[in-house]
Amino acid sequence: MKEAAEKITREEKIETLLRSVQITYAMVSGALLLLAVFVFFGFNVLLPVFWGILAAAFCFATLEYYLIRKEWLINASYGFLFTAFTFALIAIGIYYSGMETSPFIWVALFAVVLEVFYYGRGRGLVLGIAYCVFLWVGFLAEQFGVVPHFQFIRGFDPHRQIGLLVILLSGYTAAFLIIPTTLGILLERLRKERTHALAMGEEQEKAYRMSLSIMEDLEAARRELESRIKDVEDSRRATLHLLSDVERSREESVKRAEEIARLYEDLKVVDRMRTEFLAVISHELRTPMTPIKGYTSMLLSGTMGKLTPAQERAVGIIQKQNEHLQDLIDSVLEVSRMVRGRRMELSKEPVSMRVLLSDLVDALALQAETRDIRLVFSIPDDFPTLLADLTKLRRLLTNLIGNAIKFTPKGGSVEISGKLRDGDILIQVADNGIGIAKENLEKVFDRFYQVDGSYTRAAGGVGLGLAIAKEIVTAHGGKIWAESEGLGKGARFCFTLPLGG
Amino acid sequence: MAKKVLVIEDYHATAEMLTNILELKGYEVAVAYDGERGLKKAASWKPDLILLDVMMPEMSGLEVCRKLKDDPKTAKIPVVIVSVRVAEEDTRKGKEAGAVDYLPKPFDPPDLISKVEKILKA
């Protein structure tokens, strides 16, 4: 930028210098011409004026060229006035210096050539014709005596005129044509170059600036790219990290899954072992129970001798407890069968629910009485007989009613009712005991489920009673469920059995 | 002459109880505590009825039963299986082995007596 400004200043200086040189030269050449005229023609009154006018014309011509060409002060339209003025001066010169013999003819001719040279053939032609017309007019006017003969200028000598002509031509050429033209051309070239240089400079500057901004942009882009690359690299690392995390956690979960599978297999083995153990244990337990049962029975029947009442009572207790033990063992065996997915085996026979229930109520009456519980039993007289496994049904009902008695507080009541519903029989055992929370209504039928510690006395004490009850009902093709309004609001156990068995 | 009942049972208490029950009813009772001895006793003594336990060490009751049935000397002796195994499957296996009846343990002595009497009368 600074360099460009300096360049302009320098070029401007050169131009100003050249211009002043040109003007000075034009003025000096004009003065020299005047001086030459005075030297050759002496200082009479007319001649200095004449040549002065002529020299002024040259100067003007020079200035015209210079000024018009540069369009400095005077614009193109004034150029014509200058031409006209030049024409007038030259024409007067020709007329008063001897017409066709006048050396100004050459000047006129030269002016025409210059006119053609500078302004084109059109103007040159107009000027040439104008001179011819003027000369012919002047000639005819002289012939008819309108104007006197032209040779009134004193001391006019054709030979000297030729010498003068050469000087004038050379001077004029130098002043008017060669030097200004050369200078003009040079100047023009300089201007052009300067303009070009300026333009180039500007362009370069622009380009430079553009390239600078492009560079800046590129730099910014590079930085951006770098940061992007960094970001990408970062995210790549993060991804790698994540991937390794994922891989690690995948491996961990695979390991865990294997572990779980192994545990599951172990558990299955343990479960099978437990089930087998249950089966074996229940069989093993039956073995010692057999002689206990046999001997108590024999003792009580009196086949081994009469017992005292106290002995009979003691043996009776042993027998009852043994039966209870057998029940427990049966439950365990039943459950182990259930666990193994074996279906409960039923030996069906016609069962009168009414008879069964009244037997049970009789059997359980004592138990209810000791707890001051009212046992209500309502079943229609014409209740149908159904095909079922009597032993299993007895077990089922004993369990349900026994539970109801156990979980009903003293002074409460247990109601057993039977009715027909949709071709099935529906038995309900309702108590007003501790009740069951809603979320546990289904769970109570799960194996080993106990609502709380107080349940431990129920159904053999290992939470199998209701599970077996469910199994019995299901094996008969019925449904069992529990109903309760909530804890403390009593419970109702219901089951259905199809009449067809 | 009293009828002869052979008890093949490894559990001594049960074997003794069975003997007691049957002797009280007037039967002549012999006890074998394992299958091998049971087979020998059956062949030599020729009982009228055999009460056979299933779960015994070395030779199971079912195997003993099959051998008894395979041996022409003992093939005609009725066998009642007395076992703690009470599932239908076990009953079926017992019958397949050639037993005439199946009595689940623990049993009531009158049940045993009635079964024995029924078989021996026939």
C-alpha cells in the first residue's frame, strides 16, 4: 500500500515536470520563431505584427494539440475554433505574401497534413478545400481589381522566403509535431503504464489482500480442520474407550451369564437332589412308621392283651401322632411328586359331599369347641354325588377347615357351604380370622409359602397344605382361590369340582 | 396244619411285627432278612404265602419276586408285596413282577390279615 502511494507520487512528479517542459518548449519555440522573423525581415511595422500573429498561431496550434489531446482546460469542441483561427491566420498570410508564390502555401499544406494527421481525413479535406476556395476568391478579386496586388510587403524576397520556409518548417515540425508528439506519446505511455501499474497494483493489492484474506481464511480453515481432527481424534479415542468398556462389560455379562447358567445347572441339580431327597426321606420315614402303626393298632385292638385306660389313652395319643406324622410324610411325598411334574394319581369313586362334610365337621367339632369357634355347615339335602378321590378330598377339606379354625380368633365362626354353580359344585370355607393381604391371595397356594410365622402350624407346618389342596383340586379339573377383604377381615377359600369327576 | 407264611423283610422291627400279627392269627411264620436268603428259604420251606418287601439292600423285592416266579419250585407260591412305595407305578411294577397283591406301608394290621386270609382261602 505504502509503495503504491509512493509510486503514484513519483509518477505524478514526472508528469508535472514533463508538462512544464512541454509548455516551456512551446513558448520558447514561439519566441525563437519571432526572433527569426525579426532577424530575417527587419523591424518594420507590418512584418513584426504579421509574423507575431503567425507565431502566435503556431503556439496556439501547439497548445491546442497539447491541451485538446489531454483534454485539459479546453474540450474537443473548442479544438475546431482553434483550427478555424489557424486557418484564418494562414489564409491572410498566403494572401498578403504573394498568393500562389507565397511560402505560406506550404504552411497551409502542412497545416492540412497536420489536420489530417491529428483530426482525421475529413477535417483535413475541409481545411484543404477552404484554402483553395480562399485562394481562388483572392485571385479573382485581384484580377477584377477588387483588391490590390498582394506584393505590398516590402523587402519580400523569394529566395529568402525559401530559407525562411525551411527554418519555419523545421522549427514548426520540432515544436508542433516531433517533440510534443514524442513527449505526448512518452507521457501517454507513462500514464498508461502508471494507470496500468496502478491498476495492476490495485489488482495485485486486491489480489494480495484477497490472497491475504484467503490465507487468513485458509489459516482459519486449517485451524478449524485441526480442531475438527482433534475432535474426531478425541471422539475416536472416546469411542475406542467406550468400545473397550462395552467389550469389557460384554465379557463381564457373558461371564455372568455363564456363571448364572452354571448356577442354574447347579440349582437344578440341587433341586433334583432335594426332590429326590424328599422322596427318599418320605419312604425312609415310612419304614419305621410301619411297625409303630402296626403295634399301636394291635395294642389298641387288645390282641396283645387288655390295656389299662391310662395305657389305652397313651397308645391312642401315639397312634394319633403317628397318623399326623404320616400325613406330613404324605404331604412331602406329594410335593416331591408335584415338583417332579408328575400328575397326582386319583382313584375316583362316587363321593357324597354331604356325607364327607358332615363326617369332617363331626371330626373337627372337638377342635373347634376347644377354641370356642362355631362351625356352621350348610349344604342342600339333595346335593349331588360326584366322582372323586375320597381320600384326597378329605385331605383337602380337612386342610381348609383346619386352617380356618386355626386362624379364627376365639369366639369366631367358620362357615362351610356347598352349592351348585354352572354345572360344578362350589364349596366355600369362610372364616372371620386374620385374613390375607390382597397381594398374597394367589401366593398362599405356592409351595412352602407361609403368610407369616403364625402360619407355621398350618398344613403340616411346612406351608404345603394349600399347595397340595390346589394340586388336588386341579387334578380333579376344578379351581381353587382365596378371597379376603384384607388383613383382619377374614378369608374365604373356595373351590369348584366338576360333577362328572 | 397251620399255613406257612414267609416274610422277606430287611427291617427287623417290621419283620417282627409281621411275625407277631400272623402268629397271633395262628400262621406259621418264617423270616428272611434279605432276598438271597428269602429265595433259598422259599425253595426249601415251601411256604403258602410270601410277604415281600421291595426296598432291600443288594437284591430288590421286585427282583426276588421275578426269581421266585422263574423258579418252578416257587412259581406257584402267591406273593404279596408290602412296600413304602405306594405310587401307581410301583403297584404296577409289583404286579408285573408276579405279585398277587400290593400292600402299602404303613398298614393297619386288620388290612393285612384280611388280605392274607383272602389269598390263602382261595
